[in-house]
Amino acid sequence: MPAKKKASALQLTVNELTIQLDERALDFSHTDELEPFRGVLGQERAVEALQFGVAMPRSGYNVYVMGESGTGRFSYVQRYLKAEAKRQATPCDACYVNNFDEPREPQMLQLPSGSAGRLQADISQLIDNLLATFPAVFETPAFQQRKAAIERVFNQQYDRALDKVERKALEKQVALYRDSNNVAFTPMKDGKAVDETEFALLPEAERERFHEDISTLEDFLSAELSNLPQWKRENSNQLRQLNEEVITEALQPLLDPLRESYQAQACVLAYIEAMQSNLQKVVIDLLVEERPLESRPDAYKKQILTEMYAPSLVVGHGEQSGAPVVFEAHPSYDNLFGRVEYVSDQGALSTSYRQIRPGALHRANGGYLVLEAEKMLAEPFVWEALKRALHSRQLKIESPLAELGRLAAVTLAPQVIPLHIKVILIGSRHVYYTLQDLDPDFQEMFRVLVDFDEDLPCNSESLESFAQLLKTRCSEEGLAPLTRAAVQRLVIYSARLAEHQRRLSARIADVFQLVSEADFLRNLANDPLTDVHHIERALKAKATRTGRVSARILDDMLDGVILIDSEGAAVGKCNGLTVLEVGDSAFGIPARISATVYPGASGIVDIEREVSLGQSIHSKGVMILTGYLGSRYAQQFPLEISASIALEQSYGYVDGDSASLGEVCALISALSRTPLKQCFAITGSINQFGEVQAVGGVNEKIEGFFRLCEARGLTGEQGVIIPRANVPSLILEQKVLDAVAAGRFHVYAVHQVDEALGLLLGEDAGALDDNGQFVAGSVNARVVERLQEIAHLGEDPSEEEADEPEAASQPGSEGNSETAAPAKRTRSKPAARRAKSAEPDEECD
């Protein structure tokens, strides 16, 4: 077949370069005519899996939601969980209260939903009543009379003992003096007490007599007051009993309403009894006795009572109905499991049950907790602690620093809370498979996988749902309705994101972002509906915002700074196509691929790999070239070749094998010394049999070369060569389609390397005949000839002559020349050099 006819057969039509929409699929004028869309677009498998995971009541059936961001996975999970939670029972409230026997171990009260707030209010009212009751109850006349009677008995006993001592002292002319704290004896003379001066003037015998009498009286006083401690104990016991009776009588009307209100809740009744017992001990100290606290204002007393008796709310559902659904955006250890806070008191840290702060697990207990897997795994201690909690089904508040011995302050050990929860992790596929491989517990605890697809079929049903979803989003966000043409353009945009003509992208968030930007432009123009020209303007505006780098590269190509030819022909050079990603933008740029060939046995040297710029997949593509050349051209002789391949003016890392088709064409051009047309750019991956395989980013690559050709001027000969397998991926810009329709630009699709060579060379590459030989004079035949020349240059003539007599002397050598030739090649110096030169490469690997 002539070369021109073959080229025409490989050329793609305009209809093959973009998506073809069924005009009947979108039968409306604008989106307000459509019904709202409920659910998630095109994720039936994920929806069924989520429904199963949520409904499964057994432990271990927690859920991992897998997929890329922007597919609607997060919003749908939250929406579905909230709808399901409304149909479920509301879990109990929980609060911590003081453990009066062991304050370091606060007790937990579980109350019916909505009761915790009421209990807090009742205890607060009780504290106000205590402040109003005490010390007023101890100031009543009845109490004072009973207290005075008890004290009178003690005073009478004390007075009788002192009166007896005083009478005996008077008999010995000694006076007895007493005050509130002391009892003393003083000598008397003529009925009057003698001071120290007068006492010193008395005769010595009289002074001695007074000393003896006073000593006797002191002994007598001690004997008479020997029962004084017992009298004080009896007095204190009677006073304490009186206080307790008064306190009990005063507390009874305050606590009885609480007992009646919470008679069905045993835990609250037990706490009320413990609180009453403690009040018996502390009311006098806090509210009655003349101690430092008594001089404090009532606000301070209320604070003390609140710190001792008021419940500390852990979780209260109030009037909420249904199970809780909690999303923790920052899943740190404290935010998930709660913490115990501390206050500084004169440099010392102290805490109490009132300083317990709940976490997301407390709030979600009895319902659902949604976490982002990547953020959770980035927090220290969290993953292991979460597994422990899910395994034991208990929620314990403890500091991870305590286990490391880095918490110096005294902490609390709150009572553990039973944990009934379903955890939903949302993350990427990479994280899921990593956890599967590295953590054996993961599969046991997260048995349900909800896998969100990255794309969905582009059929009439999905198109209708797509339009309904756009209508729903516009209504929710307060955006203007979309016209039918605008929806069609968004369908094309979505298919472009999916890189397939028969599929739509599931990254619906990117579509919504474009709709929002188009609505902004519509609002500026004061138009009632968002039409297709608003969408186009939004796309163009985004390309302008993110297009600085691509514009600068294009300018460098036009100025000759980056060497790219778009016309003429050259040996060993062709235009490859690459994609460059900068931030959130990706654009295609042509890159020159060059190949040189020379005698030697170094093999095909990938310059990018040698300088550590070529990544593994790119290096694999280059190494496949050796297999292709050997199987295609070197069946009758050894492949002795030294060649260098480079992606010119590339100064960063290069990855991917999409340049291998261009590299093999440049290499064949260099081997056959046949020029390649520079009006073409080429992309594609090959295998060892020369079959062209699909590559990624084909739309950006084509448009990148088109922009260069358009800037230089379209000649009608320029075009791109792509793999035939990439045709369903083509969704090109409208200006490219217009140029193809006008015959000013071309897109060719190939199956084999020879087809690409035929386009680049302008002639048939040459096929094998029945004898396994290429057509004489064809490019492929010239490649074989060149490889034979290089292999012959590597042979040593002296060794060849020395081998001939040896071979002739062997029996049967005359008819067995095929066995002698391999022996010569095996012993040839080029082969030895090749083996030797391979050693450094293996060490580098």
C-alpha cells in the first residue's frame, strides 16, 4: 500500500477526537426543570457496602471508605450516617462524680438520655439550698438551747472541781485565780493576796510553808481535774451528735426530693447517699464553724461545694433524637480519648474529677465516629490506642505520657466507660493497602471496605443523574440554574477528567468548582442562567491563572531557547510529548528525543538513568528497546551496539515509559541514517514485540504540540502520533478539533512501531518476506545491514584465522559450520569486553 494511503488509514477523524453525546440524553432547557438527585453518583457498589457495614451489629465490622478525594465519599457518608442515626435509639448520658472514698478514682454515672443536664441543675439548686440553710439552722433558739445545755453540764463539772480546790486553798491561806485558759495559786496575808515584793519580805519558814501548801494544792487540783479530758470528750461527742442530728434534719427536706426524682436510677441514689455522708463531715468545716472559710464570701463557698459535689458532664444528648454522628477533623490523642486537665496552685499542679474533658469517642459512643485515616495515622499513640479501645470495647481516659514516665503530677484514674461505637475511616487506597500489609489487626477490626470508583459509565441514565445532581447542588448553594448547553459542556469536562469518551469522572467536586466559578462570571454579567459561554470563560480564566509556566516554556520554544523543530527532517531526532504537572495544573510540552549510534558493545545507554534523572518506569521503557531490537533485527548475528538516548534539555526527574516509541524511532533513524519528519510529535509505549501501548495524559500532550505549531503557523502537515489504544481517551479542545476539521492539523493512531516509522519517514518501513528477510532497500533492511557492520567491526581477524585450522581438524567440521561460528563469537574480544563492562552497571543497580 502506498505511504499516503497508509497515512490516511491511520489518520483519525474529528468525531474520534472527542466525546459524542446523544442529543436525546439531556432533554431539558435548564436544570430547574429536573428533579433533585438523592444519593451518590455512580457508586452502587460503595453504597451497598456502606449499607451493609452500618447495619452489621457484630463487633469488628467497622468501615474503611476508600477512594480519591473529590468523589463525594465524605459528604455521602455523613449524609447516610445521619439519616440512619435518626432511626436508632439515643444513647445514655454520662457524667463523672466525686468518689469520696478515693478522690483519684472518679465514678461514672450513666443516665437516660437528656437526664444529665437535669441532674446538674438539681445539684446546683441543692448547693444553693445548702448555702441558704447553713449556718442559719445552727442559729435557731432551739439549737442554741440544746448546745448551751450540753456546755452547761461540762461547765458545772469543771466549776465543782475548782470550787472544791478553792475551799481547800482558802484553808491554807492561798488564793485561787482562774481565767479562760489557766488556773494559778497565790499566797494570802490578812485576807489579801501577796505580791512578789511582799512575799520576799516574809520569813523564810513562812515562805517555805506557802511553797509546800501550793505544791500540795496543785497535786490536789490535778487529782480533781483528772477526769477533765473525759468530760471534754463527752462534751465534744454530745455536740457532734447534736450537729449531726441538726444537719440530718436540715438535709432531709433538701435530699428527699432528689431521691424521689431519681428513684428509678440506682447509681444516682447511691451518689446521693454518699454525698449525704460526706456532707455530715464537711458542712461544719465549710459553712458553720468559725474557721477561715467562714470569713469568705458565699460565692467562694459555692465554688468549693460545686467542686466537691456537682457532676462533671461527659456527654449529654439533650433533646437530640437518634444516635450521634461525630466527625473529628483533628484526631489527636486528647481530642479522641479525652484528657485530664490541671491547675497550678502555688507552683504545684493539681486536678479533680471536674477537670476531666471528654473526647470524640465519648461524644460518638452509641453511634458513629468518622475519621480521616491519613490525619489519624499522623498523630502519635492514636492508632494503637484506638485498636485497644475497639478490641476491649472500653473507653479509658489516660495520658500516653504517663506510660512513658513523663507525667510528674498526680493524675486521675476515672472509671472506664463501656464503648459501643462504629468507626468509619475515610482514606486513600494507598493507606488501606499499607495497613493491610503491615498491621494484622486491621483486617479484624475493619472488615467492611467501601470502595468509591474513580469514574462511571457515560450512558443515558448516568447523564440524567449527572444533570439532576448539578440541579441539586445549584439549589443548595444558591447558584443560578444551568442551561442544557452548559450541562453538555460539563459532561465533556467530566469525561476529560476521566480521560475516556465513554466514562464520566467521579471527582464531582472538580465539576462543582467549575460551576461555582462560572456562576461568579454569570453574576458579574448579570445573566439569569449559567450558559456554555460562562463555562468556557471559567475554564479559560483558570488556564490563565495557572498558565505562567506553560506560557514561559512556549516563549522559550518560539525564541529558540528550547530546541524543538516543527518542520523539516533530521536523523536520530524526533519530537516526544511529555506532561508537566505544576501545582494543580497539568499541561503538555514537546521534548526532543535524540539517539546516536556508534560501534562498540556498551548497549543502549539511557543518559537520563546514568545521571539519576530517569526514574524506574522510564528506565524500564529504554531497556525494552534492547529486547525489541534484538528480536526484530538481530536473529542471525549478535546484537553488538553502542547507542545513547536522551531527552534533550530535561533538567528534572523523568518518569513514565511514554517516550519509548519515540526513542525507538529515533534509534532506528540513527541506525539507518534516515531522517525523520519534524512536523510530527509522537508518544506511546512499546513492548518487546513492537506493539504500541496506551499512555496517560494524551490530551494534554496533543494540545501542547498543537499550541507550538499554532504559534509558529499551521502548515497542514503537522500532527501527532499516538497509540491506537488511546483513541477512547481523546477529548480535545475545540480549537484543536477545528484545526483537524480544516485539515491544518492531524492526529494519527498506530498499532505497531513500523506504522509510526512509516509516518515519520514518509515511506514504508519494510516488512519481512517469506524467507524472514526485510525488503531490500527498506529502512528495516538498512538497520539490519548497519547492525551487521557494527557486529563485524567487533570481530578480531587474527582470532578468526587461528580458529579456522582448529575447526578444520575436527571430525565432521566440514558440514557443521553452524557449530563453529558460535564458538568463535563466544571467544571474541568484544564479547569479553561486553561481559567486563557489565560489572559496574550491576554494582550500580
